[in-house]
Amino acid sequence: LAAGERRLSLLGLPPLLLRLRLPDDYPSRAPPMYALRCAWLDDEQLQAIATELDGQFERGTPVLCEWLCWLRESAVDSA
């Protein structure tokens, strides 16, 4: 390390928060309504995650389990 620099070790990061509301016509016609928040991702990164989630919805097919699995496994890589 250069003079004046410090090294920090992180044990974990704050969570990525997903708030959901299911419309009356979910999943037959409408996707879940949602909001994402995360202290360590910027708006562009959160938008990239939202774009991926939006692309996973197909009318008539429940998508919540797929979203949660994708968020756990891949969201940070896509942001």
C-alpha cells in the first residue's frame, strides 16, 4: 500500500431491498410492481437490475421465485 492508504476488510454489504406489490391481475396479465433499494448500488446499476427483472416476466407465469433466485445469484454481476 502507498503511504497514507489503508486496507479495509468487509464482512458483508448492506442488503439489496426488493419491495413488492402484486396487482389483482398478477400473473395472468400484469407483472409484480416493485421498488429496489441498495446503499452500495447507483441508479444506473439498479436500473440494470430492474431491466433484467422486467424481461423475466411472461404473462400467465408466476415470476417471484425466479426473481428471488436471480437476485441472489446474479444481480450484482449484472449491475
